[in-house]
Amino acid sequence: MERTFAIIKPDAVERNIIGGILVKIESAGFTVVGLKRIRLTKEQAMGFYYVHKDRPFYDELCSYMARGPIVALVLEKDNAIADWRALMGATNPADAIEGTIRKEFGLSLGENSVHGSDSAESAAYEIPYFFNALELV
Ligand code: IDP
Ligand code: MG
């Protein structure tokens, strides 16, 4: 079993589609082992997206991630990291294939509804950024 980190981003929480996204996650065979609704400060978003600090969209991304509540998730499954990336779809919803969450729910390149760890190293940074061991069951 492998664990990955996921976020239902502000654009999706604002539209009351948390449940629709969770149905797709559970239907694909993931177990939700951690779940919390929180609102990040911009500084907390900047720490989370530290790897992107030199990218031109960093400030826009962190403002967006702090503009409203998110749902932070830890998902467990065989091959969870790659399988969650596949279920999310391409970063730009316009490029995402049919059946993916970003194709169905994403609004734009920036407001693409979900986040997922891109590697085991990222998951190892991202999971404890949001959850302690007692919160993962
Ligand atoms: P990923 O979420 O598919 O891993 P990354 O390249 O890691 O994509 O980018 C992180 C997030 O930053 C994206 O999911 C999206 O919300 C936002 N983003 C990426 N590129 C752009 C851009 O060119 N303009 C605005 N936001 C962007
Ligand atoms: Mg990424």
C-alpha cells in the first residue's frame, strides 16, 4: 500500500462539489485515511508550494489557495501516487482526458480543482505538512 496527498482546492469547495470528487476517489479504489477542511493563510500556501517559489505563477497560485477553504486528504491504495495523478488528469483541464476529475470539474489552468503529490518525495513533505500520525487511520 502507498499513500499520497491530495487537496480539493478552493474553486471546487466554493462550488459545493466536495462530495462529487470524493465519489470519484472512492470509486477508483482509494481509501480516504485522512481528511480535513481547513483554510490556509497565504504564508501557509507559500510554504506548501515552496518548490514553485521561482515560477511566475507562484504569487497567483498562493493567493488562490488561500482565498477560501480547502479539503486536505491522504489517499491510500496500491500505486496511489501515480494512480491519483492519473485520476486528476492534466494540469490544464483543457488538456485533461475524459473521465478525469480536472476534465469534469476543472475551470482553468490555475483553478483546476485538485492537487496531488507528484512523487514519493513530495508526498513525504506534503502529508506531514497537514496531518499528524494520529490523524491518519
Ligand atoms: P500539478 O498541480 O498538475 O502538479 P504544477 O505544475 O505542480 O501542476 O503546478 C501547481 C499548480 O499551480 C497547478 O495545479 C495550478 O493550480 C497552478 N498553475 C500551474 N501553472 C500555472 C500557470 O501557468 N498559471 C497559473 N496557475 C498555474
Ligand atoms: Mg505539482
